[in-house]
Amino acid sequence: MTKMKTHRGAAKRFGLTGTGKVKRRKAFASHILTKKSRKRKRNFRKTTTLNKRDESGIKRLIPYL
């Protein structure tokens, strides 16, 4: 059987934590920042974990990560 290919778009956007959870960047941080508060923009910089329901689909896209 051939090797599975990694979905390159997903590989650039997601990573795995040490415990195997999928980590992601937060959305809404790229433009129209003037109306967003300083605290809100600061929290966009942090990474967060993916929702448990979406995890299996992403793990299928990045099998070797």
C-alpha cells in the first residue's frame, strides 16, 4: 500500500501538543483591528486547542505529524 499524503494546507495551520491534542491559531486577528480592544487583540496571539469534534478530521489530514 502506498504512503498517505499529508494535506499541506492543514499541516501549515495545525500542530500537535505533547498530549496529542490538535493546536490551532485564533481567527479574526489579521485585519480591521482598529475597532477591536487591546485585550482582545492580545488574546488572538495565543494558540488554542481544536474542538474535540473536529479533531479526528484534522488528524486524518495530517497523519504523520
